Amino acid sequence: MVKTLQVSPVPSLRHGPAPAEPSLPRTSPLAVETDAYRDHGMWAIVLAGGEGVRLRPLVSRLYGDRRPKQYAALLDSRTLLHHTLERVGLLVPSDRTVIVTMQDHDHYLAGELDGPSGPHVLRQPEDRGTAAGVLLPVHWIYARDPHALVAVFPSDHFIAEEAAFMGHVAEVAAFVRRHREWIVLLGAEPTAPETEYGWIEPGKRVGWTGRGPVYRIRRFIEKPSCEVASVMLAAGGLWNTFVLVASAAALIRAGRECVPSLHDRLTRLAAFAGTDYEAWAIRQAYALAPRANFSRSVLGVSPRPLAVAKIPGITWCDLGSPERVERTLASLGISPLRSP
């Protein structure tokens, strides 16, 4: 493991402040679903570098500070990041899990550390957008494992059926292992014409996982009007979870084709991988790197083959606003959050 200021092992997480309400189950009888898929060489990237601006009023009321939402316990005693790591851990071991965060989040991350082992952490020196947030760890992984398969997970989601969801991820990974040129996203079955989510319009079927068809993506629609969202709901559109599976090589090719200036900066890091100069190289790469959004600047224009796998029967939501947090708590029968 690289011992730098930028890259370090994270110990396991402690529980954060807890509302005095019933907690969510920590284990699932369905966990056996993922057992057969573990330890097959897949890596996980957990995106934890966002600032959570829309949720900041709620988090500030609960904690009295400006911590990003992924470091807040909003559903039970565990932070959203902790939930995500436990979910990912059903499929991917911690030594192949990479958390990408911001250097100025150290104070909040350090408050959850307890023990000598855990995932790797990549600390971005400054915010260069979600394209850098995804592609930096992809390059870091590729330098260590050029044949790596990578799954990307945001850290602000609620998923009720966690083991079943990770079973879907495992099936998509099996598809990508057979078709390594594809980048495959997971699409949630919508229940309403949601205007705050991104949508995916599926096209022609291009294959199957063990749980259903895989469709070529016809187009992405970001935060549509109510009318457009209603049309997408009626036409079989899917909510974009932003969870995706691809080979590291395919993602690097997509970065080279779509954000070449950022790619040029990141590709130079390979020469410093595992050396005492790696932290310095990351700072230099970010100093002049362009800011870019991964959805718009890479997925939305990539010539790489893009597909979506529908995940039926999964309760999924993006905890992006106070209203959605309150609705999720209500659906779980948990009282509204109050300051600890």
C-alpha cells in the first residue's frame, strides 16, 4: 500500500451520532447471494468527495457544522459513507476498495476511524469535478492492476435490499467480464416522475445478465421537467443510480476521448505510483487539471458502448435533499431527525 499524504489505508469505521430510533438491519438473510461473487478481482470506488450543499441546512442543524452529508448519520447510527462501505463489502473486499474524498474532509473522516486496516483513501487536493473524482481512482487502480474490473458507487444512496442490489452488481460485473469494452450502469425502476434525478432511456437489448436484459443506452436526461419525466416513466425510462461497472481500461479510454486535458494530467501519475513522489504528482496533476462533470462530459458524449441493466424490485433513492431524507425516514417508520 502506498504510504503518502494522498493515499493511505483507512481503518474501519465507528458508528456516528445516532438518533434514538430503531436502526436499520446490519445484516441481511440475502447476504449469501453475494458470497459466490466475492474475491474475483473486482475493485470498488466509493465517491465521497461531494460537499452535499442541498442537504447542508439539515446536516448543520443536526451537527452544528458544515460537514458533507456522507459523514452524517441520517438514517440510523451509521453515516451514509459507513452504509455504503458495508454494502460494498458484501461483494468487494476492503483491500480492493478505494474511497475518493477531499483533503479538507480529513477532519470528518478521521472521526470515524478505528483500527489498522480498511479501504484505501485517495485525497483530492482540490475539487476538479466528478470526472476527476471518478478517473483519478481509476488511474490509481489501473497502475496496480491493468486488468481490473471497477464498480463505482456514490456514497449518498439509500438502498433497502442491499444484498439483492449487490447481487445485481455482481451479475453486471459478470457481463462486463465477458464484454470488456462496455460501460454498464444500473438503472432503478422508477416509481414516480421524479424531476431531481437523472433518467436513462433504454434502447435495443444487447445481452443478458443472470437477472435480466442489458440495453444499449439511447440517451441520458438530466433533471427533466415534470412533463418529460412523466413521458419517461410511461415509456419505460429508468432512474440513473450512477452505479456503474466497467474495466479500468475502458474508463481510461473514455477519459482520453472525452476529457483529453484531464486524461493527460492523470496518466502521468503512473510514473510515480508507489513512490515517495506520488502525493506531489497528484497535487501537480490537479493544479492545472480542467474541471469537468463525469455524466455530461464523459458518459453523455463517450463513443464507448454504454449500456444499462434494470434493477427491478429494489428500493433505491438518492438522499440529495432534506425532503427526500424525511420521506425516506417516514417510509421506514423512523421519527424525523433531531439534533443529537
